[in-house]
Amino acid sequence: MRDAAARWGCGSVDPAVISDFQPAQRVVRRRHHPIGRALLGAASAACIGWALVGGVGATTTPTAAVTVVVRPGDTVWSIAESHSGGGDVRDEVAQILSANHLGSAVIQVGETLVIPSD
């Protein structure tokens, strides 16, 4: 048995002898580079600043929307036609449906609809 241990390089045959083993290596966590953190912080701040300031130079101003109370016989098409200003009525219908969160063109008498202005 001793010859087999010597042949395979296992050290001594006695299981109580553990001098052949090396102590466990400690896992050392690498330090993060302070320059990398500084660059990440600066990039993050620049992105947040860009997002916050991005809308400041906008030239469009919000326009007031018109509200209409639905009367008997009104349809979304007829309301859109009266407010389209000669444009495509289908686009006006789509804008009315979207502005009022309507899933269909079914409306009720007395309902108040928001008519978005261009």
C-alpha cells in the first residue's frame, strides 16, 4: 500500500497525517477603482440632468380643449364633423375616442366629451 501512495504522489498512507494539505486560500474581494465610481456617478448625473432639462426648450404650448355635452341624436362622428374644421373626420373621431378613453364610439346623452384642439 505504501508503494501505491508513493507512486501516485499521495504522500503518506496514514489517514491521520494531513501535512500534505495546503491551508485554504482566502477569497479576497477586489477593490473597486474610485475613478470608475466617479465616472459612473458623473455619467448618471449627466443623464438625469439631461432628462430633467430636456423639456425646457420646447416651443409648443398646451392648448385648451373644448368640452361638449352629448345631446339626443349626437354621435361621435357628428360631433367630430362639427369640430373638424374641414379636416379628415376620421382623425378627429380617433382623437376624441383617445382623449376620452373610450373603447368604442358608443356615447350616452348627458355625457361630457373632451374635444382636443389641434
